[in-house]
Amino acid sequence: MKNQKTLFGQNTEEAYKLLLKQLEDSKNVKTTTPKTQSIQAPANINPAEYITIPSSNILISKEQMFNNLNFENTHYKLAENNLFMPTPAIFMPYYSSVIQAKQRKINLQDGANNNLKENEVDELYQRLSKNCWVWLNAGFKNENNKEYLINYNVKNKSLIEKKQPLEACLKSDGYASLEFNKQGLATKISGDTKYQQDKNLYFAYPRNNAVAGFDANSVRVYLNCSWNPTYSFSSLGVFGCAAGVSKK
């Protein structure tokens, strides 16, 4: 067979050199473990069923739980089990860290401070990119021409509001890049007209008297700040969080 200098319009020698460079670059990618203190998981949970969120003492469940409850009753059910609902400020960095772990850029650890195996990371990634529908602890209100984000805590079987001014975020629905403000809300339009896995998500901007949710399916990933808090569906649940204690 005659040696071809081009294939499908590309110089074969240049393509081969590029392939070798890509293979060499992939060898030089370093996997790091984010700086996180070793923590002691609460006694009421199985640490193997939770992930330590990087740079925090917060643990989040691997599996979605407490499906078919509305926003308020989900809070109560979590509190009964000494757990709490993640805010967008907790959940969105966690979502980004799972993507990085899938790309072998960082290591994630479970609640017993063990690095996750490759297949465990892949399972987490599949849940968060294709198969979840969960509440996030954030509500939105407009009062006196000012916008507020509200987080909720359970006290004496009632929801207690903690109100703070809404930070700058996108004010229209559309695809957003994976850049978030301190409240965990999208801040930058992605510039794409369709979903790009691991590069963007669909952001529904905060509406008055709405609450936040996160969902993912085979079509796209959503950060939705326009959910009705009375929603309840068999597939709608939550990733429960627990506060760990730093080991000395």
C-alpha cells in the first residue's frame, strides 16, 4: 500500500506528532487531593455512604434520599435524621469537584477519609450528570425593590429564615458556564446555544417566592431557581448533608 501523506485532508505526519504530544500531556496530568482536614463523621451516619466536600467539614450523601416530599417537609425529614439540605453555595462547588474527579484532576474522599476508587467516582458522576432531581436550600423574595436569598433552618419543628441580599447573578434563563458567586448561583453566560457536558448548565434565574433545585438527565443539567416549594414527585428528593468534626 502506498504511503499516504494526507488523510481526510490532514497531513498524516503532523497528525501523528499531535497524537504523540496529547499522549505525553495526558501522562503529565497530576491528580491532587484538595486541602481538607481529616474529619470525624457524625455517629448517626455510615461514613462510607457520604462524600467529604473539598475544603470543608461538610459531608454529602452519595445517594438521593427522601423522595416525594415538598420543600418544607424535606427539611423536617432531614432534621429528624440529624441532616440538613445543601445550599447552592455547598452543592455547586461539590458538583464541580465531581466533574474534576471524573477528569482525574483531583481525588475525592468518603466520610472515612478514604480516596474514592475510579468506579465510585464514575457512579457519582453518572448520578449528578444524568440521574438526579433534588431540592437545594435557597428561596428568593423581592421586598421593597430589593432581592433576597433565603436559607432555611429547622427549629422547634418550624422553618427559620436567614435572609441575605441576593448577590449579582444572571437575570435571564439560558445556558451558563460553571462559574458561581458565593451563594452558588450562575454568573456568566456560556455563549453556547446548546448543552455542553461538563462545560455548562441550564440556569433558570431566581424568581420571587420560588426556591432552588438541581436536576440532571441525559439531555442537560439544570440549576433551577424558579421551583414551586409545594412540588412533590416520586423522583424528587435531596442529597442529605451532615456536619463533620475536624480531627486534631
